[in-house]
Amino acid sequence: MKRGVMSAKSKKTAQSTPSAQFGREGYFVGMAELCERLGVSSSSIRRYVADGVLPAPIKPTPRRLMWPEKQIAEAFEKMTATAHNPL
């Protein structure tokens, strides 16, 4: 299976709980997939990055933004553990 691509069965399972959505070592998430998983717009993702809620993305090309799933999982855990939960 390709990096960042999930089968329909695993996608359905992953969407059942927020903590199960992230954390695979060595995998990256693009903007569209991150928006879908968190249920927010790309503008919200950019605002969370600017506010330091989410880590800065990696830019493999000038027009593409990617986040390591492990970093997103850590940020998500931190958000849910504190009172500051923009999601």
C-alpha cells in the first residue's frame, strides 16, 4: 500500500476514533487529508500552524504541504489534554 493511502476498510476504522487517525511512523499527511480528518478548513489548518497549535508543515514542492503523522498525533494528544482545544 502506498504511503498516506488507506484502504476503504482501514479508513472507516481510522475515522471511528480521533486518536486512531494519526501516529503512523514514517507516514505523511497532506492538507486535504488533514482537513478531512480534523473536520476543519485549510484556512483553519493554516491558522493553527500560525498560532503554534499544529507543527509547521514540510514543503516537498513549492505548492505542496505535508505533515508527519507522528507530529500531528503528538499535537492532537496535546490539544485534547489541555483546555486549549481549537478542534
